[in-house]
Amino acid sequence: MWTGDDLYFMRLALEAAEDADRENEVPIGAVLVQEGRIVGKGHNCPITQNDPTAHAEIMALRSAAEWLRNYRLTGSTLYVTLEPCLMCFGALTHARVERVVFGAPDPKVGVSKLQDTLAQANLNHRIQLEGGLLEDECRAQLQAFFKRRRG
């Protein structure tokens, strides 16, 4: 199911999550790829930026849009270590991201629980959502962070 490229880019997303961890942010990383090349990268930074929207996915979208000088990111794939929330999924939809590949599912606010509702919504763009790539590594990274934080 997963390609070598999928594994490569998810490993880069895990590295981006390490950047968040070093900043005492929840370690979530994202890499946006278009035509086989990285066009955006981000990690969680809502605390350091005092910005509730500064999720890894949003930061990767901002980075890519600035780099490409276009808010439409058609044909792109986002690799993210944790399943996107509804806010991020909305932004990904508006940006016309084609595919989202996530590592660990988010049982609390992950968007996959809303797939049936989203499928019925009158959206002008549909995203291919795939989960479970390097799930154990992604989950372990998050669990280690929260274990350290709780002391």
C-alpha cells in the first residue's frame, strides 16, 4: 500500500515533529509534497507563536503557499504525523490538497470520524485521506512527549 516515497516523506514529517518537541510543543510534523518535491514543511507551534491556528498542517500550507506564490496547492500530498483536526482539514480542502497521509490516528479530534458527514457535505473538493503510515513511530513520539511532560 505504501510506496518508498511515502515512507521517506513521513520520516521527514517525524523529523519536523522533533523540531516541535525541542520547542516544548506537542510533536507533530508535516511535509507537503508536489510533483515529488517538498514545497512546504511545518511543525506544531501554537504556544511559541501565540497562535491557536499554528498546527503543523497549517504551517506547512503557509510555507508552501508562500514558496509557490499560490494558495491553491493542487496535486499535492501532505504527510503529517497525527491525523488532522477539522480546522486543518478545512484548510487543506480550501488549498485543494489532493491527498493526506497521516501516521497516528487522533481518537479525540481526528477528522476520519467525520468522513461520512464530510462525504455528504456539498464540498467542491474531496481529499483522499489515508492513515497508519509509520503509526507506531508517530504514536511513540507523542507518548514520549506527554510522559516527559507529566513527569
